[in-house]
Amino acid sequence: MAGNASDKQPQGRYYIETWGCQMNVHDSEKLAGSLHAEGYTKAESAEDADVILLNTCSIREKAAEKMFSDLGRIRAIKNRRPELLIGVCGCVAQQEGEAIFRRAPYVDFVMGPRSTGSLPETVRRLRGETVRKRTVDTEYRRDSIEFPFDRIRREGPHSAKAFVTIIEGCNHRCTYCIVPTTRGREVYRPMDQVLAEVRSLAERGTYEIEFLGQTVNAYRDPEGNTLAELLHAASEVEGIRRLRFTTSHPAQMTDAIMDAMAACRPIVCPYLHLPVQSGSTEVLKAMRRGYTRERYLEKIEALRARIPQITFGTDIIVGFPTETEEDFQQTLSLLREVEYDSCYSFAYSPRPGTASLELVDNVPQEEKAERLARLQALQKSIQERRQRRWIGREVEVLVEGPSKTNAERWTGRTPENRVVIFDGETAPGRLERLEIVESTPFSLRGRQVTPVS
Ligand code: 5AD
Ligand code: SF4
């Protein structure tokens, strides 16, 4: 969906490269919107851009390093066209600040995720200067969350689905996590503003909304409205057919939110991403997650009691410092017990400034890799079994676009977040009824029944 056309003079073209989570993807939609409002248009590739923004992720070391290797490639473009403006935004920008100039002196500005409001001014100034004065802006402001929503340039394949930020930052202090440093403490958007955006999207034909936040279920606006009130209110907006929210913190999954999810069925989708990180209470304590294995499982049970068809996704870190084989076995047993439909798993990666650096990391790198492989093999077999249960059932999918592996086919998602691949006449953004005919651990194959819309 395009944002409002700009009434400014054409300024040139921008290109944004994005790494990381949905939050970053959505921040890029805001960065694009700010540049568009300034009179810029989108370039097809970095090669023909006047402004290049790298919206970076620093959650694990690999992601941060990838940014520096990509910068090397962009440097070659700048060698050919010295007037090119390069900005590093996102979490690496916040984390590294000035240090980015030392490793990549051709970068023109560095801007953290909570200070993106100054983007238009920074770009204007730098492009006007004959001798550019490089800047770092890593102040924690409310810029991003207060972004005027009619300027957001949503870049998804269709306008039927949209991300909407409701909370930014994180007040937890999980000992492995860099997010509280890069995104600061929680800030919340007033519910009336969130609803105004939801209504405006619905009027433009959006019928699936995903509320975003690092700890989305910690949402509490200045009037005291929580995610529970928001789910009730948003599910009543005419035209909205699917609501999701991510990512939830298990310790903040309140009865009120669970009740709201059940009461707002089927608009609130029966799928929840609820990262557990580890199945061992000892490790959870060392991670400072604020719940035990038992308490987590109680939440899963409480959700299943209210919403029998609910399915879950999770995140796991293996090889956290102090994790024993016995602890790891507890994680495997938790996977068997919950039976997640999706699981993002990672080997622990030490991050600058986090409390886990003070723990002795007694799990060798090979052991981490080996545990990760064992965990992924188990999860694959669980998913294989769970996916097979869909065969013969009829589902409704929101069509996302051509399949990544075969452009002749379509891909879509069910309310339970299952990916379904199918052939036939349709278009991105449509809802289709499909019968499931085949399954793999990661996707389903469907056959069109009758179109819903
Ligand atoms: N090492 C490995 N994985 C991490 N995650 C966050 N920080 C780290 C780290 N230091 C994982 C967690 C989180 C997901 C987004 O990334 O599982 O839920
Ligand atoms: Fe990181 Fe923990 Fe906050 Fe999630 S809840 S963003 S893992 S500190």
C-alpha cells in the first residue's frame, strides 16, 4: 500500500536493506515513509540509489557481522559515486554508535531505532553539505512509536495484511539479550491512536492486522488499557477478519489476555508465539526469564483450556552458559510435551554489555552446535507428525504471493499460521478455501475448493 504521495520536489531515490525481526521490517516501512514524504522514491536496487539505509539487527553476533560484510559491498558503489549517502540504522547502530565510523569511515550517519524521527532533517542537511559532517543519533526518543501512521509505506506483497506497532522497547533484563540496550525501556502507544490506524487500514481493504512489540503483551496505555482491551476493541472494527500479536512474554500472559483471545475468536487467530528459551528451570533462572518450566506449562494449559484448537510457536536458545546435558534434555522433553508447530532455535551468542558475559560459558562451541542439531531433528519429527494431521481438512488461507520455491504456485497462511502452497487462479491478499492434500514438516499442499472472497 502506498503512503500519501509527496508534494515535495523529487529528491532522488532511496534503497533500504532490512535484517531481523518484524519490528525491523515495520521500522523500514516507516523509514521509507519519511523519505517518501521528503520527495524520494524507491530505487530498484542499491546500485541506483542516492540514499542507502541499512536497517540492522544485533540480536546475535552473526547478524551484526553480516551488516559489516554488506557494507563492504556498498562501499564499492560509493567509490564510483561519492555523493551517495549511507546511513546505518537499527539495533547495530544503537549498539555500536561512533564505532561504526571506525570500521566503515564511508558511512555518513548512524541512527538508532528510537531516534528515526530525525531522518528527514539528517538527510536534508547531509545532502546540502559540501563537506559532510557525520552524525550519530542514538537518543531514546518516542520518534518511532509516534510516527504519523498515514506516512507508513507498507512494502508487503499486498495490502490485506499490515503490522501495527503498539509498544516498543523492553523492561525485562534477560541475561543474554541485547534488546533492552538497543531499543530502550517500554513505551506504549495510546489505544485510541492504535484503533485509528486499524480503522484507517480497514477502510483501505486490510483485513489482517498483526500488533507488534518486543513484549507485546506488556502493553498498557496511559489510560490503563491493556492488550485485552485492545483485542476486544480491534476485533470490533468493521472489516477486520484476523488479528495476531507478537512477541509475547510468558510471564505477562495474563488471564485477562487469554480470556480476550478466547472471547474474540475467530478474529483473534488461534496461534501464539510464546518463546520459552529453555525447558530447564535452572537455566531459565540463569537467563532471568521470570518463570519456571512448570509455570510456563501452566500458561500453555490455560490457553488450551480456553481455546482448544490453539497452536504454539517458540524460540529456544541452546548452549546457554551453565546448561548441562540434563538441562538440555529438559528442553527436549518440553518440546515433546508442548508439541510446537514452529520453533526458532539458536546457539547462544555472547552479546556486548549483557549480564550473561559474567557467567562462565562452559559449553564448548561444538557442543552447542551438536545440541542445536539434535533439537532441530526432534522438532522436525514433531512438526512432521503435526502437519500430517491437516491432510483432508479444509482451511482458509490469506494469499501472500507466489511461492518462494516455485513461482508458478501460490503461498498463503491459515489462521493457525500454517503455510499452504497451492496452484490455481487467485491474487495476493485474497482469502481462499483449500483442502489439504499433502504435508511436509514446514508447509502444507492445498487444493482450491471455492473462493471465499
Ligand atoms: N544468543 C542466541 N539467541 C538469542 N536470542 C536473543 N538473544 C540471543 C543470544 N544472545 C534469541 C531468543 C529470542 C530470539 C529473537 O533470538 O531466542 O527469543
Ligand atoms: Fe530480550 Fe528478554 Fe526483552 Fe525478549 S523479554 S526482548 S528476550 S530482554
